[in-house]
Amino acid sequence: MPNIRDLLKRTVDLQGSDLHFKVDTGKAYVRVHGDLIWLEDVPHYEPDEFEADLFQLLRPEQVERFRRVLELDFSFELEGIARFRGNAYQQRGVVQAAFRVIPYQIQTMEELDLPLACWDFIDRPRGLVLVTGPAGSGKSTTQAAMIDRINRTHPDHIMTVEDPIEFVHDDHVALINQRELETDTLSFANALKFVLRQDPDVILVGEMRDLETIHLAITAAETGHLVFGTLHTVDAVQTVDRIVDVFPIHQQQQIRMQLSVNLVGVISQTLVKKKDGKGRSAAFEVLAATSAVRNLIRENKTYQIGSLIQTGARAKMQTLDQALARLVEREIVSYDEARHKAKDPAEFERLVALGKKAEERTRSEDGRGTQAGGEAPKPPQVAGGVRGQPNRPPIRRD
């Protein structure tokens, strides 16, 4: 079979995001701009060949752990090409793996076109910032861009806990330490228990998976740190509910109180294919923790938060459908692709129609802006009466 390293290099050359091995059929697949493509020219390979090649990428303790639990998250680097996040697992009795490409270059917040609210979030001295979305929606890329901005502009101490380490940050203005699960710490919860003794200003939690990790992340925000975390939820409202619902009923009111005080904002995102076929663009739903939002969280009225996001443009909030409609107006994505990703297709259609009407109105006003010769249009003359009130008799002045 071809070397795994060679196929990973080919994935990067194809601008792919993921490489999958289906070992029981001896096939390999690459995901390019969201679509899974079978690499038909890759020769058939046997399970023992793949297993031997895969284990060469791992350290002995990682191989031992995989044989024990049959699951393994890991990361490694092909020098001069890229970093990769891998997951080894077993399927139908054979070892398989999936790989995610992690570029060396961390994209900036400007390059990702992150919402304006994100710039406010990274300037906050304390609180909880959540980046959410389905798997493969670019959460790690968004987080890395925000951490990189802090790293380049704030003289802070940044601590990250990841499984595994994806984007590698160098020290710039800030001091940054990155810890990997199983290699540098035994669990997210364990790392968060001791991180407060390490004098951090900013803490990144790779994934808030369980009750203990979520509780410790909220506590860290409560003790005066800016905490970034991720959740696999599809929108901002569901994110708040998910955090609360993890806890037993007798603790939920306390968590609502803590969350209402410490939440800074939620960025929920999804990826949409670009109109020109060259990559994907992110659409963001943004929730900023205004006093009204905090009150709704405290009173367990999260079902009303959606309305606040819709009308919260002044606080730099936006719904996913509003973001998708703007991408269509800017001709970055097609109407059909955006509608497919919309949370409420009917609302999305209404927003696009409103955008078209506003554009047509602007064009017509621009066309009537000046008359021939460059003179401004004169107001219409009314026969008799007062301008705008033709039935009112004129006032006679002596």
C-alpha cells in the first residue's frame, strides 16, 4: 500500500481537510471543500499493512493505550507540510483511522472575517466565551485565530488544555503554554483544577465534555480569568440549555446564576461552500451577554433569547439566517447552498427578499438623485393651498 505520509501530503496538495482509510475494503477517501472523494488510483491494501504503517506514526505508549481501549486521539507533524490530528479506531475487527489537516499558518481574525463581536470578546478581562458548532465546522480555527490575536496584542499568560494539541502557538507579546491530554495531563478536569495555581490570564479548554469540566470552566471564569471553550451544539440558545441540562436538577438554578453572571458570548458557526467552488466560508450566529440576555438565563427563559439575537444588531448580535443572507447578498455563497444550511428556511427567504428590495430601492434613488445638467430635483409645485396640504387656504400676510 502507499505510505500514509504520502497520502497525507497528497491530501494537502488537493486542499483537502480530511483523509479517511476504509481498511476492510482497502480504500482511501479525501474530503475536499466538504465533499468526500474516493481516491480510485490508490492500490488496495491489507489490514495488517495499514496497522503496521499507522503504528509507526505513534509512540509506544500510544500503541499500548490503543490496544487497551481501542480508541486513540493523537497529533503529529510532517515537517514542511502540515500538522495533523488523527483518530485511530476499530471497525469490523480491523484498525482504521481518520486524519484532519491542521495548517502551520494560523489564519487571522480578518482573514476569517469573524463577526465584530469577537473583537470585543477577546478584549474582556474575564468571563466565558464559547465557540460552538457541529463537528468539522471550523471551531478550532476560530479559537486559534482569537488566541493568536491575544497572543500578539496582550501581555498575558495563556494556558491551553487540548486533546490533542492542534494549532501550535509561538510566544509573541503573550506567554503561551499548551498542554495535551494523556501526555501532559490526565484529564481536562484535572488540568483545570490546578491551572488557577499557574497564574493564567486566559484559559482555553479544548472541549467541555462533561459536568466536571464545564463546572470548573465556569468557576475559572468566575475567579477572574477569560476562558474559551467549545461545545458541539448547533446554535447559541441550545448552547445555554446544554450547559444547564448537564447538571442535576437541584444544581441547575445555581448554574443559571453563575452562567448569567460570567457568560461573555457564544459564537455558533457552520461552513458553507463558496459560490466559486474554491473553499468554504463560515456563517456565524453571535450571542452577546447583554443585561437582557443575562436576565433571561437567570429566569430560565432561554426560549426568548432567539428574539433578542434577531433584534440585537446594536449589540453586534446576529442570527445564523441573517449571516447566511448577508453571504448571499455579497455573492460569496449561492442561494441554494445557504438555504440548505439555514436554521429557518422561511425566515432566510424573507431576509434575502428584504435585502433585494433594499438594494433595488437604493439603485432607484441613485438614478433619481440628479436631473439632467447635474441639478438637484425641484420639489413638485402644488396648485393653490400650502405645499403638502393642497386643501388648506393660503395665509394672507398684510
